[in-house]
Amino acid sequence: MAERNYYQILGVERGASHNDIRKAYRKLARKHHPDINPGNKEAENKFKEIAVAYDVLGDEDKRKLYDEFGEAGLAAGFDAEKARSYQRWQQSAGSAGSGGGYEFNMDDLGDLFGGFGGMTGRGRRTRQGPVRGEDMESSMDIDFLDAVRGFQTAITLQRPVSCETCHGAGTRPGSAPSLCPECGGTGSKSVAQGPLQFRQTCPRCMGSGQLPGEPCAVCRGAGRVLRPETIRVNIPPGAESGKRIRLRGKGEAGIRGGPAGDLYIVPRIRRHPLLTRTGKDLSMELPITIGEALLGATVEVPTPAGKLNVKIPAGAQSGQQLRLKGKGVSAHGQSSAGDLYLRLMIRVPKDSNIAQDVIKKIDQAYAEDVRKDVRL
């Protein structure tokens, strides 16, 4: 059997980014998923094929091994450093020969390399073990004050969970495995490279010599099924737009008993008509009257923590800022809260005919031109 090209299976270039690979996998998985194509054996096989391809290319370490060594690099127990040492030795032996060719069994090289990552002729490797599920991501619109204070909510989403029938194995319960047709059940196969021949772990059965039994009728071999699930979400105080919140173990279920991935909530914070935020600090414009600015006063101010009485100093100027320490955002995991800044905005009465004499006397109280420093 020819070695499979996982890049071609997912329809991406060899240098594709992880994000491009993930997008390609999700697009193909939706198209060929057995739930979308009931009874379609071709779609079922295609779905399995792209799942295997993504299992390799979606994992950075596996992808590096596959790029360098092909499917042989994915065999259980494969040792990349010993493989490179063997390749250098192989090239040296080939250049020293007279072209007649050399044939080795990896048993003969055991003493030299100490066992070459699944290439020993004795003892079979098992199939790949548990695989961690993929992480998931969901956006959430949050009110400004809810983000500042923190709150609890619930979301319902479609989540791949472990199949209850086969418990994630992907095979029908009680179904017996079959002999691997590629290696004939030996778990290894002969490979020729240049003048050398050696035996390596079978890439199809991963050295077990067997293929799994009949696919599970419920998950059709995928080991997972889509189910709607309602998840409790704790939004901590100080949530920020675009800063992800992690829910451990709430992502996609793992494969072959592997742990589930994580769910990431991406907040989108709505604007507030009065408050703005910079880090842990909040700002708000506070309207005051001319009399409150001249004489000073104590006014009631709404804050995220409740209403507070704030003292306006006599002679306050429009645009002057008052700082309310610790009345800003109490960010999760941080000991101190931010501050709330009140920007005083003097409002004049709309009816200018009232108390004109008083207003004129107020103007006469200015000792200098208020616009003396306005210069270009």
C-alpha cells in the first residue's frame, strides 16, 4: 500500500499554517460526517481518513515527524535521533559499497542502535494510544457592567462527546479485530532505501498486526457523536473584549479514551452610555451646576459598586477630575481594584433670562481673561 499523503487528504499545501489545517479539517469533517451522510460508506471512509490526517497534521510534534520520516515516524516508540543516526550510517555504508546492495534486519542492528523506535523485529507495538480532544471556541456578548462585576450564566452548544455505545473506541462492542493485510499480522514490513533493506513497524496497524473490528453503528467509527450540551459559565470580574476565558475539559471529547479539550469563551463587551474603561480604571463625566462648582457641594454618584456621596470642592473647574480610589474594576486574580475617575462638567442653565444680574456679577468676578492662554 502506497504511503498516504495527509496534506493531499486535507487539501492543503505542505507549508500550510495550523489555522489553515484546522479550517480545512472542519470543512471536510462537516461535509463527510456520517450523521450528514447516513448509509454512505464512501463518506464514512473519507471521514475516517481526514480524521487520521488531522490527528497527524494538527499536532505540531507529529507533523514534524511526518514531514521528516513519513508515516514511519508516527510509529509507536519511534526515536527520531536514532533514526537520523541510522540514516547517516546508512548513507555511509552505501557510499562505501560497490553497488551490490546490503540487506539488514533490524534485529541485527539492535546492539548498534539499542532498538530503533519500533523497527525491532521482535515484539510488536500497539496502536496509537489516547488522543486529546480539540479545543473549542465560542464568542459571547456581555453587558459592560456584567463584565466589570462578573456573573454566572449558561450556554448551549453542539459538542463532540464520547460515544456512549463504544465508549470512544469507534468499534462495535464485541467486534473482533482482523489481521492487518499490509503486514500479514507481523506488525512490521520490509522497506528498501537505496542499497539497504530493513524492517520497520507497519504504518497501517502501528505494529499491532491487527486492525480494529467493525465500526460502531452509533458513531460510525468516529468514537464521538455531536450532542447539544448546556454548560455553566463563570465570567470572572474584569472580563475584557477578546481576552479568552478557559473552561477546562469542556471542548471536544478525546479519541480512544483521551482527555477532552478545553472550551474558550471570547467576550465581546458592549459599550456603556456613561462609563469607559482603561485597564482596571473607569471614567465617567459628572455634570454639576454653576453653584456647585463655585460653592462646593456633596452629590450622589452612581458607581458599579452602588451609589456614593462625593464631595465637589469649592471653585471646581469644568474638566477637573476627581479620583475615587478602589472604585474601578476588581480584576480576577489581582489583589487591588482600579479607580473611578469623575470628570466634572459644569452645566449652565438653558434659560439665560433668569437672574441676569447675578450672572453679570459672576462674570465681573473673573480676575483675568479666561482665554489668555489660548494661543496658536
